Amino acid sequence: MVDPLVSVVIPTYYRNDRLREAIESVVSQTQPTELVVVDDSGEGHAKPVVDEYDLTYVALNSNVGSNPARSVGAERASGEYVQFLDDDDRLLPTKLADQVALLERTGASVVYCGMTYEDGTTILPDPAARGDVLARALEFSLSPCVTSTMLVARDALSRVLPLPDRPGGDDLGLMIDLAREHEFEYVDEALVDRAVIEDSRGKSPGLIRGRKEIIHEYDDLYDDFPPRVRANALANTDKLEARMALREQRWSLRAVRSFALACYHAPSLRTAIPLFASLFGQVGMNAMQRGYSLVR
């Protein structure tokens, strides 16, 4: 039996130093792959790097954004499964083989895995986050399911193409669209090395705006679920905004206000404890994290 081909699509934008590492992680896969690099710089910035490899290179004429670039790459892909890989992330050698095996065994259409950040922090899937995960996707509580940790059956992906441009919410919207029709599975291992880049969308204020736009875009879908689903989405967005504020300052009134909003939207110990900790700024939040780590 011939192993299924996986198409890996890497959209890239002025990150040649990181791009080479991402490509090498694909070349090192134990699963048969084809690689498509979509250069979103508008001026062929990645060409010196991609010329070193046997891959399909698509140089766009202008900067179109991450999701439109992913869509271009997906249209050029011929594999049975598609992996979107951010240009600053890296796959562990068995990532694709392990996920293909799970998809083939279960019949699911989407599989994700855990990830490890450059600072050594590892996030693994919640044991309950499989099967019908639409409510979790709407709540923004499906981490570590992001574009780089997912592998998607081509048939499932084709039904949501082209991917809308959602700055700050690309992966969240994709998860919701896929979860509306397909079941998810996960490999309970960290098979992606995830970068922490200061200028990445995932660390920018655009991430907050993107989440709020998604809540508005899927307003009718939220109406189909109990009110707590929308409330949790709002609370998770508030908590993220608070944590981002505390990255910039040792103490932040904006962080306290955002944690208070999270308590308002979804009152519970999970929102009340961070609110209390934020009163003491970064020191309080660090103490809270240490406390969580001791009870896990």
C-alpha cells in the first residue's frame, strides 16, 4: 500500500531566516510530502532560499495576506492531505506520519497535535477536545489547535476554500468552518515547535480585533448554542487582551479592566482568580501560574 501524499503549504512574508528552518523540517518528514511555498512579499523575497530545494514556488505579485496566500498554495497542492505551516514554525520528523495514521484509522477529517514554544512551554490537547468540537472552536478554547498543528483531509479543506482574509483570526475562522461539518482528532504529543515572534499576528493587537470580528461574523451560529458559548468567547478574548497588556507593563490598569470584563461575561473561578492576580501585576500573574503548575 502506497503511503498517502501530504501537501505542505508555507505562506511566507520576509522571514527567510525562519523559512529555511521550516522547509528543512518538511524535508525531514518520514511521510511522503510535496512542498508549496507561497511568497507573499510581492517581490520574490524568498527566492534565494527556495532555490536551494525541490519544491513548488509561487511568488505573488503583491502582498495579499496569510489566508489568501494559503488558498493559492492549497489550489496548487495535489496531496490527499494538506498541512499549512507558518514560516516561523517547525514540524517534528514524525508529525505528518503520526497524524496520517490517525486519520486513516479513525476516518476523521481533521487532526491536530500539541506544540512546544521556543521558551520550552509545551501545550497538549485537552483529552475531551475531539469529535464534535464546534462549541470549543466558537469559544476560542481549542488550543493547541492552530494552522501549524493541524492536518486536514483535502476533501474537507476544498469545501472551505478560498479562505477569507481574517487578520488576527485566520486559524480561528478555519477551525470553526471545518468543525461545522467535520470531526476532529488529535495526537497527544507535541509535534510542532512553535515560534514566539514579536511582530507576529498572534502577539499583536490585531489578534483581539480579529476575535471580535469573528464573534460578529458568526453571530447567527452563536445563536444556535447556549449563551455561555458566546460568553466564553468574549471572556477568552478579554483574558487574552489582559495578558497582552501585562507583557508590555509590569502593572496595567487595562489588564485589570479586561480581566474584570472576563468576569462579567463568564463569572467563575477561572476568570475571578486571574482578576485578583492582575491586581498585583506581573508578579501576581507569575505567582498564579506557579500555583497552577503545582496542582497539575
